[in-house]
Amino acid sequence: MQNEENYSFHIKEGGVENYLDALEKLFGGTRTNSSYEVHTGGNRMNVSIVKLLPEFEIILFQQFLQKKIYATRLPDDRSDFYHLTLINEGQITRQNPNEQLQAEAGSSMGLFFHNGLFPLNTVHPARIEIRSVSVKFSKEAVCQIIPEADNLLQSLFPDNKPIWYHTHVSSELERMAEDIFFLEKADFGSRALIMSKGLELFTLLLSSLNKQLQKEDLHGLHIDDYKRIMKIKNYLLSKVEEKISMDEIAVEYGISTSKLKRDFNTVFDSSVSKFHTHAKMDEALRRLRSGKYSVTEVGYDLGYQNVSKFSLMFKKVKGINPKEVIPL
């Protein structure tokens, strides 16, 4: 479906064929067993698929669209089927439900990993180059070539529950992803090269996740944890004129302070206090732009007893003095 502002479609999680069916219905384009292309109306989309085994697919995705595209991704009820995506260029916003979480190339949130039980929406922005490497695989398939993955997947996804991970990748793995897109253009043997380099990248990504897990630097979220963090986020947004207490928030939402800090950082790549401060500055910007309030009024209303401290924080976050925002 599409309107004047965006494109949208619904899809059930699973193999890449599900996605190509939806995209072809939406955009038309040219499709083969190993590729899909769209070049019309200013839209560009190139998808290359390499199937190593049944239920083990490497997908190279490149896109530039004139409008946003909203994809509602429904769970496939398979706890043994996984989706791993490395954003190599651009950004993709993931939502669940109706909440936004941005996966961006080169950031601490560039890698997204979840099982097929997790309900998920994605938003691909308009007029931005997006490039990603995805691997869709079943536990049985991956264990045929990487037997060590069995224990890792069991540790990451215990109890057959909806869980996702959002984390960083090293610059070395970022460069390896870039190499794969370069190999796609090879005159001879491009698919074999993609298969080889893609499998190497995937293996190193799993190894990286395993190391993070061993160091306790990797924390997945069950869907109940995620919903609780969304409630806490909304609470913080409703308290921009007040001070907050981590201990009080933890008690209010039935969570330990340490888990609150960890889960919040997992979702937003930010501490609770930093998120709250940025929310204050967003509200300050809105009020100042309205022209109805002075800098002093906004600062005091948002809990700053010292206007100079408010001005310093505003400039630190927004990069501009608050006086410069007020319309003439």
C-alpha cells in the first residue's frame, strides 16, 4: 500500500522470499532466484541473495527511495529461526510497538539480532542511501557448518521466548561488509566470492557476540522488558519539568536499579539521566521556537535554578545558544 507520504506493507517473518513477494507487489521490478531490482520513479533497490543451505541465506540490500517505507513484520512463531542484520550505510528505524529504535551504520547500534518470535516494525527513511548485510538462518542449518553456534544460540535465546539484541560491531567487520558489496560487482565468480566472504563475516559476527556475552557486555531483552522500558521512557518524557530519581523509578516499575540502567542503555544507547536531559532540551527548543517564552522562563520551568547552567546545557546538547532560537 502507498499514499502521498510513504510506502507500507505487512509481512510475516521468515526467509527472504517473504520480503521479496511484498516488495514486488509494492514496486514491481525485476526478480530472479538470486536477485531483485527496482529502478523507477527515482527509486533504486538492489537485493542479492546467496543461499548456502536450505534456511541459510545471505542477503545484500541496497536502497534509495523517494518516500519512507513502513514494514510491519509479524512473528513467524519459529523460535529456531533467526534474523541478523548489519547496517553498513545509512540507518533503519525499528519499532515495537509504535516506538522507535534506530539502527545506524558505524554506531554502537549497528547490529540487530532477533528470533522470529519478536514482533517488529521497521521504517526505512526517504532519500537516504541504505546498505545492509543480513543473514537469515535456522538453528539446524547454521549448526551444520558452525557446530559451536549451538551453545551460543541457546545462551542468547533460551526458553523459546521473543528476544532481540542491538549492539555494535568492530571497524574491521564494517570494512569486511564493505568488501562484500565490492565483490558483488566482480566480473567473474561474484556469487562464490560473496558466499565465501559473507560466511566469514557471519562467523566473525557470531564470534564477536560470543565474546561480548562472555564478558557480560551483551544483554538481550525479552518483550516484557522492552515494554517496561517503553513505559519508563514515556514517564521520563512526562517529567521534563521535574527532577528524577533512579531509585524511585526502579521501585515504581518493579525493577532493580542496575537492571533499569542496563536495559535502558540496551534500548536507547543512553543513560536514563542523559535521555532525560535531552528530553528537557527538546522541550526547551520547542518552547523557545514558539516565541511565547523567554530563556529565563524556559530554564526555570524546566527545573534549572541557574539560567546560565540551563544555557550551557542547551548549547551543549543543541549546539546553539537558547537566545538565538527565539524568533525575532
